Amino acid sequence: MAKELLLVRHGLTEASSFETKDLKRNLTMPGIDQLKRLSNLLKVSGQVCNHQVYSPANRCRQTADILASQIAIDKSSLVNEIYQADHRELLQVLHRFGSETNHVMMVGHNPGVSHFAAYLTGEDHLLFSPGMMVRISFYVEEWEHISKNSGVLEEILQ
């Protein structure tokens, strides 16, 4: 069976400031509204997800919660390595999934998610805006077989 990755950049957030640590930044109301629309699109399309993983940053946890509110997710986990990760670190996270897992949602940050999508698909024009999601399919039996240019970009949603 093919593997599917839903790769998501967190929604629109509060501006950076000296008063708020980066990990503590929250989604804005427009960011929340956009993610609610995205989660509804996923629900209408019948999206399934075996495992959702997200960065420890507040904005990623909030994004993951909003997306999980409309679709059935079997398991959801905070993964520290996703925060400020590059494509190599994100690939290591993906390689950890067992063969019984077919649909993964990963919620992270730029530039990591943009570089990761380009690495996986060869589509190097992708630049994730806040709240953007791509659906990538892999025709492999095991997540550990995923490598550079092994994915097919199926859909871009935002």
C-alpha cells in the first residue's frame, strides 16, 4: 500500500517579539479561521490519518489540534525534533513509522517544511505560506525507503 504524508506549516502567528519566546507564540484569529477551513476541506474529502506529529511550539500544537478536530486521527504526538528541523531531521522522523502506518500528518515550520517537500518531490518551487498543506504520496511499503525525489506531489491546500 502507498504511504501518504500531509505536510503542514503552522497557521498564521503572532509577530516575534522580545517579550514572547518563539516556542510560546500563538496562532492569530485569521490563522485559526484559515485552519478551520482547511480542516473542513479534509473532513469533506474523507481524509484519514494514522499518526499526527507536530513541533513543540504552541502554534504547531494549536494547528495540530484544529486539524484533528474535523478528521479521525488514530494517534497524535509531540516530536521535539521537528522544531527548527531541516529536511534531513524531518526525514529521520518520517523513517521511524512502522509499515502498519499509511497516513501521516506532520506539522512544522519554515524553512524546514518547504525544503523537505522539495527534497521529497523535486518540486523546488514550493514555498509554504502559513497554514499551507501538501499531500505527498510514496509508492513504497516502508517509510524507511523514502528518499530524495521518491514522492509525488498530489495536492496543495491552503
